[in-house]
Amino acid sequence: MGFLNQLLKYKKVCIQCHNCPDADALAAAYGVYTYLKLHDIKASIIYGGEREIQKKDLLYMLNICEIPAEYVKELPDTELLLLVDGQYGQGNVYHFDADNIVVIDHHMPFMKKTPQTLIDNSYQSCSTIVWELLKEEGYDVKANRGLSIAFLYGLYTDTSSYVDLYKKNDIAMRDELRDDYPELERLKKSCMSLEDLMIAGEALHHAYFDQDKQYLLISAMHCEQSVLGIIGDMAIKVDVAKISIAYTDIDSGYQISVRSADRDYLANKVAAKLCDGIGNGGGHMDKAGGVISRDCISEQYAGWEIADIIKERMETIME
Ligand SMILES: [Mn+2]
């Protein structure tokens, strides 16, 4: 029996994406949703957190792929809470009280392994995992145009526009699903607003470089996480930079985005250490992110600027 097959015993399932869902979370959720709907299960796609999706590309994706993602403050009545692209208890996954949890994720394992968790960080996107699960159940993904576009865009955004795509299974999905989709081409070219472009330019113009430890620290005006990622992706291409850290303010504190060009300082480790005790960080070895909580720093670092907190922590991390 496949992993998805075990879900058919439920009548109502809530599929939860991490806060500020990205294309990969939405696509993975939609894949599971499609399977459950096919078997007449009452399924919904939800997310919580600070705000509703605002990014133009994601709104366009929800529209063309017909993904019914809902922003909620409370967990709707459900028998099962199924998390995609994130894990229960993590900082970027809004906490809803639930007893019955299933997790499908491709980040570093944070939860204990159980029959209800499928966490494999050897995958570059959660979409690829769900694509494989659907194939295992005999579902023809390629015949579903909207889902194919969603999976491809999820993988595309999680691999820096396929530039970092290198894993066998992820490449297999790209190769199988790829086709001439004008909507996908438009999606790929809609991930920044004009304002984001100005914010990125301004942020890069004022980048701080630590000569001794060889890292870049970049402060950006309030922007989406994906824009921070674009800034970080560009900054880490600098020859002398081992690490780049871009950050921006969000309601609850600061969003950070870490890139690594040096195996001695893995991005997920750096992000975890930067946020240790004052937030939550993690991700992949070359790309990671995190959130530093304003409440936590006002206790532990009263009167400190965020840049100084990061600099002090980087001194220790890169010793
Ligand atoms: Mn992902």
C-alpha cells in the first residue's frame, strides 16, 4: 500500500502549507488534494501565519491551476492535518492543535520518523515527492495540465530556476512533465514586482562585506521571502563571499535568507545557529532561511540592532 493510499480511510482532510506558502508548498498540497478529491474525500488546502498570499506569480498560479488554497485563522473541522513542505512544530508552520498529523516534506528532518511522516531531504522539491506518490498510485499526472504546471513551477522555484537542479528524481519529474506551457513561461517571469526590483537594487548597493570572515550581510527593505532569496542568490556569486545573509523586517521580527558557497559553513547550519534561541532556521546545505523573533531579541539583546546581532553570531559561527 502506498503512502497516499493510507489516507483513504478518512472522510475529511486538511492539507496545510507553511506560512507565506511558496509555489512548491502549494503544488505539493494540490497534488495530495487532487488524489483525495478523486476518492471523494472532503479535502481542503489551508495556511496560516501573518498574511495572505500577495505575490503576483502565486496568485496567478492559484488561478490558472485552480488551486483552492485558503488563508485561515482557525483549523477547520478535520480528521487529519496533513502538512506539506514543512513539519509540525516548526516556526514557519502555523501551529494548529491537532492529534492526527501526517507530514510530507523535503527539508532536514525535525520530527521523529513515524509511519505518518515522509521526510526525505534528498529531494529538491516537495512536489517531486508528491509526484512520485501519485505515480505509485497509478495516477497520470501528465494528463492533468494544471497539476503538471504547478509541480514544474514548484520545482523551478525551489531550485533557483532549475540552476541548482541536480537530483535524479527531481530531474526525472522535470523531464516527464515538461511541455510547451505558455502559462508556465509567464509564471517564471512574474515573481518580482517593480518595487521588488528597486528594493533588491538598493539592498545590494549597500551590502556589507566582512573582510575577515568573508561573508556578505545585506539589509533589504520589507520584501517577500522570494525576493530575499533572489538577493541572496545574486550576492553569493561574489568570488570572495563564503556566505551571504540577506534579511528584511516582517511583523514578528526578521526574515533571513542564507546562501553558502563553502562546505565548511553549510547554509542550513548557519541559519540554525543565527536563529538559535531567538527564532527558527534551517533548510538546505546551500540555501536556507529562518525567522528571528522580535520578542526574543528584545529580551536577550535589548537595545541591539539586528545587524549587530547577526555580526556577533557570525564571529562565533565562522571561527
Ligand atoms: Mn519546498
